[in-house]
Amino acid sequence: MLQTKGLALEVRLSAYIDGELGENERTELDALLARDEEARTLLDKLKSGSAFGSGAFENFLHDPVPLALVRQIKQGPGINPKTERVTTASLPRRSTRIWPRILAASTALFLLGGAAGFILGSATDLAEPTHEADQRPWIDDIVGSHRVYSRQKEHLVEVPAAQSAEIERWLAASVGVNFTVPDLDRKGLTFEGARLLVANGKPAAQLVYRDRDAEVFTISFLQQGDGQQPDAFIETIRGDLGLVSWHREGASFAMIGPSSDPALHDLAETAAAAI
């Protein structure tokens, strides 16, 4: 249990909310709250801040994760990709002296966390970045479409690859984006055909490819400006799917494939140069 006597009331009440106080201190604060209206008001604000912080963290956990980070986690610490050997290092003896400092730092971080929650709870004009907010609706739609159609065996595409010229005319007229179907054979992807989708309330094109292991990759695009820098590639992950998006000449593009594929970024760059 924490000992917070002598610290600021905000810190003591933060520990009170989190149940980190001993019985004596908790009884003392109960008595203070019973007689002091200002203390009760401060407690309510701290509770609001704590709830806000928890909600913000929960939203953060559901945000897309960068593919590079996921691959680094899968690879593990100390692994040399070429030799696949795990390296370890023994801790020096003097590391035992560090533990008291770590404990003190942890306590300080805990107290700072309570203060941060209070500050965040008092804010009234927090908003997520505009380009992320604009981008998510259409990204969500094409990811959902990819999940549904990639499971189809007999009806993977709407128009087969044999009609590539017709696909280019049809989708360019429907979506409003002129393009050429990228040839990704040298990258190990075979073009299977295309579909017309709806993303963020707009017509969107989906070009479908399959690799040698029968994994499905798609390139989707629609006419819109999403605030993203031209030709800047953004990598994210949605569960078992990896996604690389970019923007060019009034159109937004995204390539989707298995999140475990380390070549996805390279595939997206090749497709962007060819499309």
C-alpha cells in the first residue's frame, strides 16, 4: 500500500480512487470527504479523468498497429534474421543496486499518471488527427470486403483477369480514377480479376491477386482526398491483415495482404509505380 501523507490532495485522492491506500489513510480521507465539499468536487473530477484515461487507452488498443512493430514483436528480441540465433546478455552485478531507483521511479510514474488523468479529464477540445479520421471509414470498408471475398472459392472476382482491358475501362468509368492493372507476376502475384465495391459511400475498385500459396492480396482505390501526403506509404495492421495505403492525384489507394508477409510494403510500392 502507498503512503501519501504530506503529498498534494490530488495525489492522495488518485491513490484513494485506485484502492492503493492503507486502511488508516482511507479512513482519514473518508472523514475529509464527508465534511469538505471542495474535496468531494476534486474527487469527482479525478474520477472523470480516470474514466477518460481508461477510455482513451481502450481506444488506443483498438487502433491499427504498424506492421513494422508487429514483425519486430514476432521476430523477438535479440534474433539475428540471418542466423536466427537468440542472443542473451548477463546482467552486471551492480544491477542489483538499481532496483531501489526503479521502485522510486515506478512510484513517481504512478503519481504522474493520476495527475495526467486529471488533466485529460478536464480537457474539452481533444480530437484525433484529421487525416486519420477521414481515412478510417473507407479503410474499414475495404478491409471488410477483403475478408468476405477472399474466402470465396468459386466467385473470388466479379470480372476475371482474362478481361483486363474491360476491367480498366469499366472501373475507370465507375470510380473516376484512370489506372492500369499492375503486373505483379515477377513479385509472385497472379492477377485474378476485379470487383466494384462501395467504400465510405463512394464507388471503389478492387483488383484481386493470389500468390503461390493461394493467399489473396487486393489493391483497392477510390476518388477522394484524405489529407495524406502524396506518395507517402502508411503501414497498419488489422488482425491477420496487413495494409499499406497511399494517396496520389486525388485518389486514395490501399494494398491488403497477410500481415505476416514481410514484402507487403515492397509490393505496394511496385503496384503504386505501375498502376
